[in-house]
Amino acid sequence: MTPPMIELKNVKKSFGNNIVLQDINLKIAKGQSLVIIGGSGSGKSVMLKCLLGLMAPDSGQLLISGKDIAKISASDRKQVLKKIGMLFQSAALFDSLKVWQNVAFGLIQGQGLDKITAKKIALEKLRRVGLSPDVAELSPAELSGGMQKRVGLARAIATEPEIIFFDEPTTGLDPIMADVINDLIVECVQDLGATTLTITHDMASARKIADRIAMLYEGRIIWEGAKTHINNSGNAYVDQFIHGNAQGPIQMDTAKS
């Protein structure tokens, strides 16, 4: 069998007495899109930071292309990270750089491409996400929130990565623009054949971009399955979350804390 592109094995992470991740086990096959849903404080962002090597787990393995990102050398980690694209929650564009320079950042800094070649690629990626060449010369401050997300997506796909992480890709967008971004994510990911991991609390986004969905609650994966099965999960926590109900086990646990 082909090994998974991403795999988490018994991953644990705590901050003092606060247990954030408890025995996380996940597999993402090559070309598959997994979406992790869960409320604020459920551990989604910590999991992503561990996968990026920004945090070290207390125990367990975080395997990307078969290599444990937490235990390999800095030079090997750099090579693994070259395979990864990232769309940040707030787009995280560099204010001091023009739009095309933001998109081309990984090409120039990570791959050592010359600026002429990198700009040509950046313009093509901007076109791919529906932005015209004149936008390339603007600064991020001159863009709307939706346009900034598009630029962030263009940057995420600029190096044609094998893996893309999406951190709350539709946060701060109105429903129509959020759906536009979701459609672009699906199209771009399919074009690349990339493996993707998305963390979000937006169920509309999860339903559109996922092949599989997993729910993280109090640091544990409490359900995982095909997105077509989530409406019949048989899990009260999942049902409450996906329907946005005020009443349910999550509310009860919150009231106790």
C-alpha cells in the first residue's frame, strides 16, 4: 500500500496542566483533502503548528512524506517544508511588498528563482485566482479582504506544492466571497493534485472542499469519515456543531467549566 502523505501517530501536546492534543491519530492519503472542524480552543491551530515544525509535540510522530517533522534535522525539515504551501487565516501578506512580490516570495526566497521568472509565475497564479495583472503592482493595503485571500491562495500555490495547509480560509469573508474562495481552493487543489489539510469552524467551507472530515473536541478526534456521512454521524457533539445548535453536549460541558 502507498504510505499516507501526512500521518499523525499518538500525538500529544500540553502547556503545563492544559492538555491540548490527546493521542491524535490521522492519515491523509496522497491527493486527499481532509478538513478538521472544531470550535475555538479545540486544538486545531496547535496541531497545524506542530505539523509545520513551529511547535514540538510532547510525544508521538508527525510524518510528512514518511519523515517525522519533529525529529529530523533543520536542513531536512527545510526540504520537507518546500513541498508545502500555506494559506494563512488573515492572508498574512507582507505590507512592504507589492502583491506580485508576495506571491513570488517562496519562489525567490525558497527556490532561488530570478525576479523576472518569479514575477511571470506570480502573474499566472494571480490570473488563476481571478486577479488581473494591474493588481500585481498594488500593495496589500489597497486590497479588499476577499482580494487579500485570493492573493494568499495564489502565494500558496505559486511553488506548485505537493501539500497545502489552509488555516480558516474563509474567516472574515461574507458568505458569497467565502463561497468564491472555496470554489477557487477546490479548483486549484484539483489542478495540482495536492494533498490538503484544512482547519475551520465553517461548515459550508468544510462541506465544499473536503473529501473527509474529522472533528476535534477537547484535544481528541471524536469522529472521522467521508463528508457525505457527517449528517448521519451518530455523534451528538458532531450533530450539535454542524447544525450550530445552542443546546447540546458542548453547551453542557462549557457550562461546567
